Amino acid sequence: MQTIEEALKKLEKSKFRSKFKLNDDDKKYIEQKGIDVIRKHAEDFVKNRLSAANIENDGKQTPTKGHPVFKAQHATACCCRNCLYKWYKVPIKKELSEIQQTKIVNLIMAWIENQLKK
């Protein structure tokens, strides 16, 4: 099992994943809302858009813009069940456990926190 740091380094090597960055508006939004609210948003998005065993619109449920967490989900390959399987071997047709959801949110938040330092 890889650490968050190992996952982030692996993702940086992907041409597609590494193109996602937080812009100034994203950073301003995070500053206004606070990191705890952003974490809550990430938790809600993962629970409501990724956790079900069968997702009708899998692969299309996460926009690429409109919220910093959406960008983070794409940057971390936590945007759909197919990407979660490809990158982390998370089974596609099985509901995500609370532990899995927490790990996904932790990875998303680590990416966001790294972006805020840049």
C-alpha cells in the first residue's frame, strides 16, 4: 500500500494528472471558505458521487472545473470509479467503505494543501 506522498509523486509523472493546478480564484475560494469547509465538500463529493457500487454516469460525474475539489479529484485520479481502479485497484462494482472514503479525501486534501504552498 502506497503512502499519500508516494501517490502524489506517481501522479506528478502523469502528463494528464499533472496539468491540473489550482488558480488564484480557487485559492481565494479556499481562503474565504476555510480548509475545514473544503474538506467537508470533499467528503460530500466522495460520498455522494463515488461511493456507490453502481454509478449511472461513472466517468462523467466530476466536472473538471467549478470547484477546487473537482480539480483535485482529477489531479489525484479520484474522479470516477474507473480511475480509482486504474490507479489504486479499488474495485469498481463495490461500495466504498468509510475507510476508503477517508483515504480518498485525505489524498485530495494533501494535493490541495500542496497546491496552496505554490
